[in-house]
Amino acid sequence: MTTTTTVEKRLLCPSCGKKGKRVSTATVQALLKDEYAGEVLSGSQSICEPTANGDSGCTPLTNDTGWRFCDSPDCDVVYFAEDSGTIFTKAQLRVSVGVKEKTGERPLCYCFGHTMGSIKKKLLTTGRSNALEDIRAKMKDPGCRCETENPSGSCCLGNVAKGITTAQQELNMNHTTVPSNSESSTPSTSRGELIAKVGTVISAIMASACCWLPLVLLTVGVSGAGIAATLEAYRPLFMVVTFGFLGAAFYFTYRPKKCVAEGGHGCCAPEAASGAACSAPATKSRFSIMAFNKVMLWVVTVLAVAFLLFPKYVGFFLASEAGENETTATSPLDSRTTIAIEGMTCEACSVALQKAIKGVPGVLGAKVDFKKGQAVVSTEADRTFPKDEIVKAIEQAGYNGTVIETK
């Protein structure tokens, strides 16, 4: 009678009891120090091969190789054999195992040199890390060497994403979200959102420039002749541009954020292959970047509306100053002259014009009615009406005036 003995495969780390991940013999041999590498029999299986689309990446192992990798940070064992008691510890590797360290540089991407230290430096200087984007770009050219450089033998994207989260926590930057593997978090989207918001405010300011710019020019003693009328002609165009930018800003801010694995690089566990997110979860905090962006969007919206409606309500805010210049019949000897005004585009024009007319010597008071397009000027009845001086002041303010009646 023949007795057959079956050796049970060891799947759990003999030190910490955590289930180990498959790792190729090529990885074990490449990462062990020379005096230990000879203890590992050569294997032919490779996990780093060109994918169907031509990218160079590492795909998850689907068959047992005889070796397992333990990624527990509380365990000294790195590799253990499935069918024997052979183990290799951190001290027997020629590189530091970043995922098993809790302090220091802690290498995260062995192919392209991203460490916990470099990520922290980037976060402190720019507020975000572009490590994920850099790795994805370099995986295509020149390609990764995860099988022989990374102790886990697999793609580092998942570890780098978790490393960014850890770095933010260690730097007390919990309000910053971790860049995901989705296109929605790429720099191009961030730039597009910023451009849309800035464009909204600038175009709204330009849409109301026909109202506020002549006022500004007048305060510095520069004639705004013709400017208001020219800008008024372009106001509809600026309004359309404003709403276009605002619509784009809402799209970038509120569109659904996708987070799916990039095919061909094995950065997700097998259970994530169905389309689940493979990046580290965003840091939970009271204020996130997404929430901040939404708040800023509504601030931009309020500013845009305020500037677009500026010509409508500016008269209300300037009413007190306009009242100071109103003509009143203070004496039967005063005369009142009505002047037709051309070129006014909003209530602010009337306030600016009142200031200009009031500054003419001999003028006791002035009231400009934007809706009627007229100015009523009060002067002393026993003095010659300073027609030329008043008309000149009106023209210097950027408008045209014609005397139509004197009482």
C-alpha cells in the first residue's frame, strides 16, 4: 500500500498571520542581497509585459509562484515560501520596504523615485502632489520596472495614493483631497475650472465697464469721452461670454467624478476590476477641496451677477451724492437752464456728470436725470450763463450737451 503525503501551501505570514500576496521568484531574487538570492530557485514567470495598448505595466499574478509577500508594517518578514519554512526579513533585502516603514523617507515608487519625503516636500511647496500623474506618464515611456525594483513586485500606484493620504495626515493637511485615478482630477480639469471662474469674473467686470470706467477716469482727471458709448456697444457680447464661462465653471465643479482603474497596469486588486475605484479614499474632513471649489463657484456667481447688474443699482448707492447736487430754487434771482445730454448709459453717468457740471465756476447746483437725458443747472440770474464752460465740462466727462431752455 502506497501512502501519499500532501504539503499544504502556506498562505499566511508565519510571523504576523496576515495573508501574503503572490510575488514572482524574479522579484524575490532581484531584491534579496547577493548572499541570500542563491537560496531562491529561478522562475520564468514575468508579470511586467507590454499590454494590449502598448503600455508597459505590471499585471496581478493569477498563479502561485511558491512565494508570498507580507506588507504588514508591524512585521519584519518580507517574503515567505508557500511550501517550506523559508522566510526573508527586511534586513536581508537590498532596498528599504517602504510599506513596512512608519517614519523616514519611505520609498513608494521604486521605478521613478517617489518617496514619502518627496511627496511631503511637494505638498508643502505647492499644496498638492503630482506623483500619480508623473508615474502614469512614465509608465508609458520609458516604462516601469516594478517586477525587479518594487519589493511587492507589482504596480506602485495604489501605494503612492495611500502614501499621499498618509503624508497629508502627518502634515495636518486633512482638508486636501487625494488626487484620484480619474480624469476628473487631472491638472487639465483643475486649470479648466480655474480659467472658467476667472473668465466669469473678468467678462462680468468688462460687461459693466461702460458704467464704472468713466467714473474711475473722471476721478483721476482723465476724459472718458467716447469710452462709455463704445463699451456699451460690446456689453451684450461680454454678457454672453460671462454666462458661457459661468456654465463651464458649473460643469467642471458639479459634473460626476469618476474613479476607475486604468487598464493594463494592475494597480487595483482583482475585486476592483469591475470598475470600482482603485485609488486611496479621499481624506474625510469638514472642509475638502471639492467643498471649497463649490463655495468659490458660488462666490464667483454672486460677483458676476453683481457686476452685470451694476448699471441697474449704482444709482441707488450714489443717490446721496446725487442729492447733494440737486438744483433747488434757493432764490428768485437764480436761473435754471435745461441742457440735453447725449451719451449717458447708466445712473453712474448722471452722478459723474453732476460732479463735472458742479465744478464749473458760477454754477450753484446741478441735477442730471438719466432717464430724461437732461441736466438742469442753477446759476445766478444776474450773471452771464457760463454756457461754453458747462458744455466743455460735459464733453470732458465724455458726453455731449446742448442748451435747450433757460428760466
